[in-house]
Amino acid sequence: MFSLNVFFSILENAALLLALVYVYSLSPTHQRKVTPFLWQFFMGAVIGTIGVVIMMDPLVHQQDILFDARTVVLCLSGLFFGGIPTLVATIIMALYRYNLGGVAVWVGISALSSSALIGLIWRRYRRHELDQISYLEFYLLGVIVHSLLLLWLFLLPFDQALDALRTVSLPIMVVLPLLTMIIGHLLAKIVFRGRDIQVKLQEDFLFNNQFDIGNIGISITTKTKHWLRVNPYLCRMFGYTENELKSLTWVELTHPDDLNKDLLLFENMVKGEINEYEIDKRFIAKDGSVIYTHVTIACRRHVQDNTFLVIAGFLDITDQKQAEQDLLQSNEQLALVLDSSELGVWDWDVKKNSFSTIDTVLTF
């Protein structure tokens, strides 16, 4: 049965298990300061020390048989820390248990070994998916580890084993799997946070690399159409400094004849009817010149905090538009010359062996 002393022991064991979470959270930060082997050895020593401290305050003390959260420490160490730290921790805790002596010394050492082994086996199949382990799976891990712990009691004389089982089965199978589930989930959250930070750093690196040295203009704007961030290429394209652009809106730079169409598409995107669009539009540069662009616009929404950001890529097509206008102007001039003279123009299609004039097509 549970007593007040057992309840306080549970709290103390849980607090010490949180130290394991703290140690794991420090691992990615400091492991690069020393060689990998020394770091793993050091981590094993720290985990072993946590286990020894836990063993000093057992949940249940029955006829020199100690029951505590050391098995939780080792199975989670095997799962999250790997072989070398877990082996070092197991040796430290086993030596301490052997030094304590008593009739159940080999029960305790066997329980330590099996807990570490189960955690390592679990790691073999889940090491790349630690952040995806569910509450139920952690609880199942705790049930397996501590069921085996109870089976090790039969290393004792049969009557003594049965007496111990009647005393400790309920607190062991109720408390320790729950602690395994809770602490395991906290450790998994650290894994998820670490991977999320790593992915974010990679995305930031790739984005900043393209943002700052890309050969197109890029901007991030708000729902109010203000520039939040602009890259150097866009500043050169429009002839403004970054601070000058941030004090303006893209509406102020858009050519009046192209504004309404763009605003209509933008409002549809704000309403959620579309998520992206492309448009050819003109901007007025700082020196008054007209810049022809092909713009690709996409948005990113966060429903939780109502954040709405727009990223746009600007391709300068001014030279292309100028070439098209020059060609059109040349064709118009040529047509005017032909209309005012008695000259004719014909085209010969070599493949079809035909030629055409303005009014007819003749075939040889």
C-alpha cells in the first residue's frame, strides 16, 4: 500500500529524474568541446551519479530489497544516450548496489542490467525517430522493464520472492511506468526541439544565402503592404536604400495603370481565396524611370496569432519589354514606308516551296 513516505519518495525520485532531462538538454551544447569518447564517458558518469543518488532514497524498502527509479534512469539512458554512457552508468550503479550488499544484491544488479539492455534494444529500432515516440510507447517500455524487474525477484528464495511481490508489485507497476512515460516524453521533446532548431538553421541559411546574393529582387511585406525586408538587388532595381523602401509601401511605387489589378489579386490572397499569384507590372523607380517586372507573390499564414506575411520575387524584364517595343516600333515604321511606296514584300517558305505577299499566296 502507498504511504506518505512512499509519496514523498516518488516526488524525490521524479525530481532526480528531471536532472536526467537537464543533462540531456546540455548534451548538444557542450559535446563538441571534448572528444566524443570522453564526452560519452562523462555523460555516463553523470547518469550513474544520478542513479546512485536515486538509490539512496528508495521508493520501497522491503527486507533489504530496495526499489526505486534507477531502472527508469537506465532504460531511458539506453534509449536516448546510447551504448557507452549507459554502460558506464550501469557499472557505477551496479558497483554501488554490490557495495550495499544484502540478500537481493544480485536481484538489483540483474534489474540494472536488463533495464539498460531493453533501452538499448529499443534505441536500435527507434534511434532516428525518438521525437515520434508516443506516450503509450513510453508507458509500454516502462511496463516491460518493470515487469522484468519483478521477475528477477525469483532469484530469491521462493517464499521471500512471493512476500516481496505482494508488497511491491502495486507501487512498482503503478508508479515507475508512469515516470518512464513522463520523463521519456520530456526527453523526446528535447530531441524534437533540437531537430526543429537544426532544420530552422538550415532553412535560414539557405534563405539568407539566396535572399542576400540572389540575382532577383526579393521582399517580405505585411498585410498593410509595407516592406519588412528587402534584398540588395531590389534596392538597386528601384534606386532606393533599404531604409527608404521600408518607409514606403509597394502601392506607392506601383505604376498607377497596373495598381488596380494587383490590388484585386492581393485582396483575394488576404481573404484566403488564393495563396499565390504572378503578375507583370510596372514600378516607378526613385529617378522616375519605369521598371518592368514579372512578380511572383506567395503568402504565409499563422492562424494561431493571425500573422500574415507575403514574400515576393521580382524579375526585371525592362530590357525585354524595351526590345519588344523597339521591334514593334520598327515594324510600324516599315509598314508605313511600304504603304507610302510602290514597293512590295514577299516571303519564301523553302520547305513548302511557296512564297507569300501581303494579299496572296502563290505556289510554284
